[in-house]
Amino acid sequence: MQTLIALVIIVAFGAIVVSFATRKKSGKKGKQKTRAQIIKESTRKLAQDPHNADALIALGDLYYNERAWDKAFPIYETQMGIAPAHREIDIFKASLRQGICAVKLEKIPESFKGLSAAVQINPNDFEVNYYLGVAFYKNNEFEKAVPRFKKAVVVKPEASGINSPLGLALYKAKHYKESLPYLKRALDENPENKEALFAMADGMNESGYGEKAIKVFMHLRPDPEFGAKACLAAGIFHLKMGQPDKAVQDFEIGLKHQNATPEIAIETRYRLANAHFAMKAIGKGIGYLQEIQAVNPQYKDVPQLLSRYSELNQNKNLQTYLMASSSDFVALCRRIVMKYYQRAVAKIIDISVKPENVEILMNIDFVRAEETHIFRFYRTTGAVADLYVREFHARVSEAKADKGVCITAGLFSEEGRKYAEGRPIDLVDKNGLVKILKKIDSN
């Protein structure tokens, strides 16, 4: 009996000893190393061997989890380089993290090295597709960014934050209509996303929903970041709708934004000049063109516009001929025909106003004869082709008129002038018109 009791005591004591030893061992194994210990130990190992895989893995994990991208990046660069000789290194993880660190550090060309390698290993990984999309986007390769973002959505439909870059990539790739639902979702996630808001408005405008877009542009006009672009877009819309007064207001607000890019600022001035011309405020328009010329003398057609409108600003009759209302234009045409012949008595028989020209049928009483003449006026500053000259000659013949006079603010094509030779029609180009208009002023 005593022997049995002693045996039980020995077994129990042994169990206690084993249990204590196991707990001690387990506790020691589960103890986590501190940040300082990891850095110290890894640094020591790397000093002895710069390619020590364990040290590189430990430091990489530490810095990556701390979002210390600048410290993690070179570590994963090294891991990628030595991975073929060190099986303990996860090449996919190293490649992916190298790419992500590069994106975070705006080292976009370097990011493609890791991300391209990672996508070859696992083309269905969410992070690979997302960050490859970000890299393409930041590299202005929007067409390549779109399929990567779309793949990321397929892999992880519940992921947040993907709608904005996908919508913006589609917008910048000029897939305006397709971008709208993604931009709408991005705004549902974050109503303060002004970049998505502007892109959605511009996308709607490009997709034919201008009336909806203009409301957003007007809302964004005061915004310090997107206000200048919104003002420019709103002004262009109002000009297109034949509302130059509203466009002027848009453009003037846009120029008040001090942080507008030089490209936006100069384009706003250019559009503002044209809005003033549309309102016949030629002097103001010339002023803005001169401001543009001081910065960029060859911007668009500024030299040609300055030449044209400076001449108009000095010649009120030419200004009326080209820019006045239809009634004022017809009144000027009446004055021209009445003064065209200095030594004859002229009488207007009929006036025909068409969208493309104005025709005036005249009775001209010369000293020795009485004739019927037809005057046709074109307001274009371009070239009048021979087709129109031929058609005018046919009109003169049909009316049995003795002569036709065709006047334009532009010029006639060489073929048109050749056709008129030897026929009872006179062609008066801009230079001849200006001489006639000066005679009217002198009388």
C-alpha cells in the first residue's frame, strides 16, 4: 500500500515538472521580438552577408507594415534580385511589394518591374491588378489602366476606393459615357471627391447631357482646385448655347483663380476674347488677345484674330458688314448699291435676304442707257468657290439682267475669277469692299 502511494506521488510530481517545463518552453517560443531587436539582429546579419534572406524578409515585413515605403523599397528590390538563389523568399510577395512601394514613392517606371513580374505569377490577385492600374494611370496610360481596374473589381467586388480611379481612367481615356456610373458610385462613397465630380460633369457634357453638366460646373466655379477648369467648361457651354454674356461672366470668374494652370489661364483668355467679339465688344476682345500674345505670340490663331479685329475696330462699316444683325447688314448693303455708281441714278427694285447671301435687284439709269443690275453680298471671310460664281452668273442670265456684281468680305478662288473673265459679272473681294466702304464714310 505504501509503495502504491509513493508511486502515485512520483507520477504526479513528474507531471507537474513536465507541465512547467512545457509552459516555460512554449512561452519562450511565443515571445515576439521588439522592433529594435528585429532591426538590430537583421542589421548585424546583413553586415556579415548583404544577401541574408532571413534578415531581408524580417526588415521588409517590418518596414512595409509600418508603411515606411522608402526603407522597404530597396529591401524588396534586393529580394527580387536574389530570389532565384534563395527559396525562402516569396518571389510573388517580393515583386508585388516592390511595385507597391515604387507606386507610393511615385517611382512609376520602377514600379512596372515588380508589378509586371507579380501579375505573371498571379494574374488574379486584387492588389496586383489595382496597383498596376494605378501605375498605368499615373503614367498617363489610361487605356491600359482601365482593364486592370476592371479586373480588380471582378476579383474583389466589395472593395471600396476602386470606383474613383476606374471612373477617372475611363474619363481620361475619353470613354465618357462609360465612366459615368463609376464616377457616380465614387461620389456616393465620398461626396467631397471634387475631381470625380468635375470629371462626371465633363463626361456628361461630352455625352450630350449638357443641361445637367452645367449645373455641376456652376456649383464648382468657386472651388479653389477645380474652379478654373469648371469656369472654362461653363463658359464654353454658354458660348455654344449662344449666351456670350453668361460666358463672359464664367471666364472672368475663372481668371480670378490665382492657382489656375498656365494652360487653363491662357485658354480662358482666348475664349473670353471670342465671347467679347460675339457681343461686338471688339476693343475688350483685342485687349485679351494682346495679353495672350505677350505670353505666347503664336497661340492658336491669335495673330490672325488680332489682325482681323484690329481692322474691324478701325472700320465701323466693315464691322457692320461682318458682325451686325441682319437688318443692319441689309441697310449697309442698300447704302453700298446706292453709292456704287457715281454718275448714274440708281433705284432699288427688289431685295432678297437669304441665309447665305443678300441680293439686291437694281435699275441703273445712265446718261445714255438704262440697265438692270443684280448685286449679291457674301459675309464670309473665306474664299468664294467657282461653283458660287457660276451659280451667280446663271442667276444674272435668268433675270435677264445686264450685269451682276458679286461682293465678299473674303476673296474669290482662282477658278472663280477665271470663269468671270469675259462674262457680265464683276467680282469684288475684301480689298475692293474696303475701298467702297471708305467712300461711303467720306460721303
